[in-house]
Amino acid sequence: MSQALLLSAGRRLVGFELGQLGEIVQDRRVQALPMAPPGFIGAVSVQGEVLPVIELATLLGEQPTVHDRRLVVVSAPQLAVALAVGAVHGLCSLTLAAQPLAGTLAGNWEGRVFPTTRGIAVLLDVARLRRSLDECLAAATWRGRA
């Protein structure tokens, strides 16, 4: 039976399978990134590595809410980022197979849904996160650059 970390991103309830995540870090000072595209909050040092801090709600097309003081570190091949989220709710079991989601989330975040005690959540995939970040960077016009 696999497990997911349940998070809030804007008004949306989402989860990542545990195998796709690195760790949760608390009370880290985020350095602002001047001229960064929307959704890129700044950078943070985690275990000696500088990671970009991304607002997950913005990537999902949601309005960001007040952030949890924790950052969720995604650590996968060719992707290491810290996600700023509204809340970290904890672990939940994926006892039932996650079902395909009708329609799409903003930014082509097709996903699967699964039931939790907090409601229906969307199971996100790190490969899709990577593609969404790449698209965001490719489309961004960094202020101050020609």
C-alpha cells in the first residue's frame, strides 16, 4: 500500500507519492530572487544545496494562501526544488487506486484523484511538476533583461 503526503495549495488539496519527495524542512530563511517569474519565491539552502522555492498554488493556477512554515523538498532525477504550500496535512494511504481526473488543472496538470478524510485530493506527479516548471521558465520574461 503506497502513501502520499497531503498538502494544501491555494484552495486545492493535493498529494505527492512519498517516493517522489525528499524531506520537509522547517523555518528556513528564503532569499528573494529579484526579477524572478511568477511562482518563484526565492532560494533556500537545504543540506548545503541551494534550491529554488516555488509557490505550488501559482503553478496550479490557484491564488496562494498564507504559507505553512515548512517547505516540501522534491528530490527526483533532474529536479530538486522546495515547494511553498498552504499547509502540510500529513500522510494518507492510497488504499484505493487513484482515479483519472476529468478535465485538467491549470498548466496541463492532468492528474488522478483520491479520497482522503479532508476531501478529494489530486495526486500530482514530479515529472509533470518538472514540465510545468520548464514551461513557466520558458514563457517568463525576466524583468530587466532584453
